[in-house]
Amino acid sequence: MRGKNKKKILVGLGVVVLVVVALGYGLFHGYFDKGRFETKDAQWNANGKVAIIAERSDNAALTSYIYFVLIADHLLSPSELRRSYYSKTPVFGAASSCVSVRWEDPNNLVIACKDGVVGAAHIEFQEKQSGPVTIAYKNIPTK
């Protein structure tokens, strides 16, 4: 009788661990994010890469719109944008709609604020390199 109880406890603990791992994975990969993700602009370079400006918005009262930039080899669907936002793919993110992108050449991307300056407090993340692509900023302070 004692061996059966031990086996039940071990099976129960195994199920709990699997559920916790699955919930943690989903939480940190955007599966529970009910926000709306949409492409606002996309600029292609000569090497077939595209710089995408995407917007993340939701109906929650205390969150703002986040505009983020990522580099991909195709235009992304809303679900791909959601997964990318929670990965290491985005190169820039800010709570400002003035974000624009421009390729200087296939390996140099300029991210700018087209009407004003993005305040440092509004920048969520900022990269200077993404693979072979060097990223420069105009009217955006570097962290």
C-alpha cells in the first residue's frame, strides 16, 4: 500500500511541475498577451531583409502603445509579431509613435523619430547591432 501512495505522489508532483513549466513558458513568450500587434511600416533592403515597425496596443487602462522595430526576411503576421516581441528579435522599442526606419545600405539601418525626439524615459530597449546590420539612431538618445 505504501508504494502505491508514493507512486501517486510522484506522478502528482510530475504533473504539477509540467503545468508550472508550461505556464512559465507561455507567460514569457507572449501566449497570454491579449494585446493587438500590427505592422505600421516596412522597408525592404537590397538583400531581402525587411525592417518592420510594429505597434503593440491593448485595452488595459494603464498600458501605453509600444512601437518596436525588428528585422526579418518576410513580413510578419500578428501572431509572429507577438512571438517576436517576446524574443530577442526586436532591435528597438519605445512608447512613441514617431518612429521611422530607413536603410542607408543593406547593412546599415537608421531608426529615427520623424517629428521630434524620443525621450530616454520612453525607450524600452535599444540595440546597436543585429547580425550583420548596424543600427544608427537619429533624434533618439542612445542608452
